[in-house]
Amino acid sequence: MERLICSHRKGNLFILSGQELKHLRALRLKPGDALEVFCEGRVFLCTIRSLDRSQALCQIEEEIVPTPLKPTVILYQCVPVDIRKMDDIVDSVSQVGAERLVPVISSRSFQNERVIRERRDRWERLALSSMKQCKRPSPLIVDEPISLEDLEKREEVGLFLDSFSIERGIRDIPLGRDSYGVLVGPEGGLSVEEVKGLEGKGFLPVFIRPYIMRSEIAGTVAVALVINLAC
């Protein structure tokens, strides 16, 4: 079933306009058809009540209550030097089920915090679009950027990808926990000092076999593996 995003709400009716109305027309949906509508952080099963040039009115039938996804996984992604690559990272980690994405500034990452903050709106829009496509219950949360030195272990299990720590594979991590934090370094990897700092804070180095992946791919793979192995 298709999912669209409410432009605004009027009682038990959702109004779709603008780009969402164009999307509805492209899908060839018509009055009487059912669809999912995301509004106010929730998803509803609706029926199209009327459709004209300016808007579509959708009648609420029932709320779709999602099954909570366990474990929750937070991706701490060192921002690629080519910051445009974050667009694909947002889309892919949304699809595999990360709860939130935290942009991290490290010694070898993109450094301009102001530019990162300016691009958050774009990443949030991409997360919203991805939610429509992959049918997750709510959009991926994109947090404010944080420096690597200020990062603390908040989840039950903290991991960071390290191509030099080949003795610990993804199957060797503690499984069955409720929350995981996964940190992915930038191109060229983390510095020796950064690795030591993370280990001192309780993060576990892990290597995803068999080969070294690009930074923009590694996070997606790691999140998908953790969710599927630890659930």
C-alpha cells in the first residue's frame, strides 16, 4: 500500500496538496482507494474521500500501530570529506532501520560544523522521503553534529569499525541487547589516538569481513547486521 505525507489535518480528514498531491496523481490513486498517511509522527490507514486540482481529502479509518523495532541502533557517522555522500548514507541507513544518525567530526572528516548544520534540513527531508519508500513507522532522526572527542558511550553496546582489529568480527559482539551505538570513521580511518580514546570509553573495535569497505557503505552494512543478528 502506498504511503504519503499529510500537508495538514482538519479533524478526521488529512489534506494532501503540493508535491504529495502530485505524487498521489502519479500513483493513479482515485477516490475510494486506500493508502497510508503519515501525520504528526503517526501513520494512519485512510481512504481517499475526494480529489480535485488543489487537494485530496483523506478520511481516517484507523491508526496503524507499529511493532517496536528491537534493538535500537544509533549510527555515529564521521562526515565524509565529500559531504554530498551523506545524502546516500541518510537514505540507506534509514532503509536498514537505524533509529538515528549522528554526524561526527573527527580529525580526518569534513570539518566545517556550520555547513553540516545547514545541511541537516536537507537530510531530514531525505529521511522523510525514505520513510515513505521503506515503510518504516517514523523518519530516521538526524541529530546535531558532535565532535569525536565529545562522544560518549550511551548505548548498552558501543562499537566502532576498525579494519586493523580483525580478531573481533560482527558475530563476536554481545548479542541480545536493547541498544547499540555504531561509529564509522572517515576515509582513511580513525587515527591511533582516536582509536585509543574510543576504547578508553568502552567502545569495542570490530571488523566486518571479508574486505575493507568505503565509509559511506560500512555504516549501512554494520547497522543491518547488528539489527538482524541481535534481534
